[in-house]
Amino acid sequence: MSIERLNADHPQVRHRLERFAGQLAPMLTALRASERSELQRELQSHVLEAAARLSGSVDERLDEAIGSLGPAEDFLPELVEEIMLQRQAAGGSPRSLIRLASARGGRGLLGSILLMGCGLAMLFALALAACGLAALFLPGAGLYLNSWNDFTLSFVAQDHAPKVDDRIFVPGALLCAAGLYFGAARIAVWLLRGLLPR
């Protein structure tokens, strides 16, 4: 059979893929029927693509492509767990979002760290905005330059530190806070789109 004719509709190919699906079925019982069939379709598609790049008889190519996945006991539990985490994450559980990000390996770990960084940036933006608004009503609230030439946000007056002029601080704080908050929120949404199922 030529490479072009290697498709799931051919009886020989279909029979081998059905056998492969049958071998996987006992390990997919934790999934819903729709999730099971979607995962099997994805794996079969991967096998067909890999087999199309190989040479030999149909059975040899399919066996080699299936073998390239490794033992099902090694790769399938991780896929099943990820599908189940995606299902939970689609329900909006923050804990499952973090677990899903961690389950994604290095990319997921980096995504989790970036997501936490976005959360911290959003919290800082809220604190900056609160301090900026407080400076309008509380005489001591504002931005101070301390003795280490470092800036300090404070809601009370600092005796030995010069205060930045409120005419500069208040609009600057509110603009920076808004930009930081919405920028971090946008990045967080982008990261979450990569973690959640399509």
C-alpha cells in the first residue's frame, strides 16, 4: 500500500487502529465516553501521521508508529489525568487550574509561575491605587523617599522622609496602577487560555 493510501478508511488500517483502541480501552475507564473517543481519535491520528512517514508494509508501519508511543502504561495515565484536570478546570476551580498548570511539565510550571506573578502584580496595582486614592483624603498617605534612596508607599506620615508631591503622585499612581492591573490581567487571561481546554 502506498503512503498516500494510508488512511483510517482502509479496512486493513481500520482493523489495526481498532485493535490499538481496544488495547487502550481498559485504561480509559475514568474518562467520559466523549473524552475517551476524542483521545482515541487523537492517538489514532498521531499513529497515522507517524506511519505515513515510514516505509514498509501497512502492518509494519502501523506497528512501528504505535511502538514509537512507548508502552501505554507509561504515557496513557498522564494523558487521562490531564483530561480529567481540564474537565475540573473548565468548572473554574482555582486549585484544579494550578494542578493543571503543574501537570503540564516545564511549560506548565513556567505558566504557573507567570500566573502567580500576574496575581502579585495585580495585588500591587490595587495597593498602589488605594494609596493614590488615600493621598487625596489622608494627609499622611503617599509616596516617600526614605534614607536609603528607596521609595516607600505609606498610608501614614513618615517623619524623617520627604514626601513626593501629591499633584505628581496621585495621577501617576492611578495611571501606573491601572496600566499594571490591566496588563497583568491580560497576560493572566492569555496564560489561562493556554491551560484550559479549547
